[in-house]
Amino acid sequence: MDTVLEVEREFAHPREVLFRAFTEPASFSQWFAPTGWHVLPESVELNPQLGGRIRHTKVRDDDPGKIWVVDGVYTEVFYPDVLVTKQRISGIPGIDPSRPVELRVEFTRLGQGKTLLRIVQGPYTEQAALDYSDGWESILDHLQSHLTTSKDDAR
């Protein structure tokens, strides 16, 4: 378990908007799941401050008995630059819920209201990192759709 996944995506939105999408429960619950899954809005707990809690549950759309639970704490919060959490993830084959993983989300200003979003997460087994990387691509597609239809675009 020494593989770290990295995913980057450019967004045509300011980093403050992206940061809020990751830290406001009503927004977060709308997009933070890969295709075929959804976040239970009532499960979302986000307290983006040092030592604050992050918790949410994802449910498989076609099999509500399959769930993932993410439970962790914020270890770094620098608005609007970076969020870092230590998380325990249960319900995903290949991920040991007793071993915490780190999620680092970086928001880099590119100019003209654009942001480079960088996700760094691990450690995982090599196969889990590959699988989870595909999941992140799907999640970021949902984020893009959410931002496109959202009125929260303080440019």
C-alpha cells in the first residue's frame, strides 16, 4: 500500500467557487459521488477547520445495500488554496477501513477566472489507486456539471 493517486482538472470557475463546492454540505451532496452512486444529503458533515470533521455516505443507485462511508478530520485548511483530510473509508473492496488515507485538494489560480484542481490521495494498493482514479474522473465530471448549472459563480 504505497501508491498515491493524482488527478488534475482545469475548471472555468474561480477557486473560491470550487473551494465552496468542497466545503458546503448542500453543494457537496449534489456532486461528490461517481456515476452510479449518490451522496445521502443527511449524512454530510463538513467542518472545514483544523481538526474539524468530514463525514459522508455514498449509496449505490441500483443496489442501496452497497454503501461507502467516509469519516475523517481536516488536517489542513487554507482558504481558498488547499484542503487536506485524513479519512477512513469503509465499504470499498481493496481499501482497509482501519488504515487512514490522506486526501489533498489543491486549488491553483490560472487567471481569467480559471482554476486547476489537483487531487492527491493515498496510500492505496496499485489496483485500488487505478480504480479510485477512475472514480475521481467521474466525480469531477459531476462537479463540472454542478458548477455549470449552479448559481454560485462569484467571478
